[in-house]
Amino acid sequence: MKVAVLDINGKDTGRKAELSKDVFAIEPNNHAVYLDVKQYLANQRQGTHKAKERGEIAGSTRKIKKQKGTGTARAGSIKSGVFKGGGRMFGPRPRNYGFKLNKNVKRLARKSALSIKANDKAIVVLEDFNFDAPKTKNFVNVLKALEVDNKKSLFVLGDSNNNVYLSSRNLKGSEVVTSSELSTYKIMNANKVVLLEGALEGIESNLSK
């Protein structure tokens, strides 16, 4: 499939970019997308939550009342979770929420996400550009020219570009990544995916394996 290549002013350059059908026009696998997004979000969780259990509470260890004859339930420790100030029963413990996902599933998920965006006409191909110095105003002008200044946008570069990255860093609705950093979550989270010409070869080589 062919897509028009735009410049940073939003004008058509007259050139067309060929998008691989094996990456941008497959039948999306929604479950693979779900699993990859779920893994990405799980990996963001710190998992450092912790509540004190009865063995970690400071308090007396004596038996608080006799075993029989009280007419109430047996009780052996004031640190039990049934008493005020006792340990928490079945409280959270530190854990790792991450889980393993097959590389082929992750690759299928990224191709499915790109195909969904391509089908929704939410992919823009932009000619490679650079700034003389990091300046947020320059990047905002690019967003306005592409009419994505009020939308979540993901810019995918072929190689790391410090000036472009620093120019976008203060903007909450826009993110700049390289083709090797592309993830299913970031693709699906963006309203518009802006692919620079230099990134196309890297994306297709990474996902066509």
C-alpha cells in the first residue's frame, strides 16, 4: 500500500512511501494485542506494596485469656488480625506482576496494531527532519501543520535524534521513539502515528522476521 509523504509543513512532497502489506495490512489479532498491552502495563507496576502480618506486629506474645470456659472463641495472641491493632490477614506482599510472552506473539501484536491504525487512516508518513537546536516551539509548529496538536501523537524516528526528542519532551500529548522502541501499547495509545521515512525500513525489518 502506498501513502503520501508529507513535509514538516504538512504539504505533500509528491512522493509516495510503500508500506509493506505483511506489516501494515494483515488481519489484526485482537487477542495478541490484548496480551502485549497487558504485559506492558504489568511491567510498569512496582509491586512494592506490603502490609504487616501478625508475625511482624509489635505486641505481647502472652495468651490473652484462658482456652476454655469463657463462652467465646479461643484466642492465643493479641496480634491476631481479628483484634484492633493486629496484623492484616491476607494482606498484599511484594511481587512481580510481569509475565512471559512469546516473541512471535509480540511481533504479531505490533503488526496488528499498525494494521489497525493503517485501516483507520491514522498513520502519517513524514519526511526525515531535524532541528538546529532543541526548541519546543519548533515541534509544536510541526504538530499544528500535521493537525495533531490536539491529539495524542506518536512520532517514530529511524535513529535517535536528540534535538527532536528534547523538543517534544515537555508536551504531554506527544511522544517520540525510535523504530526499535516501538511497542503495541504506544501504538494503540496514540490517535495518530507519524512515521518518518527513515523509520519504515527498520520497522519492516524488525517485524518481518
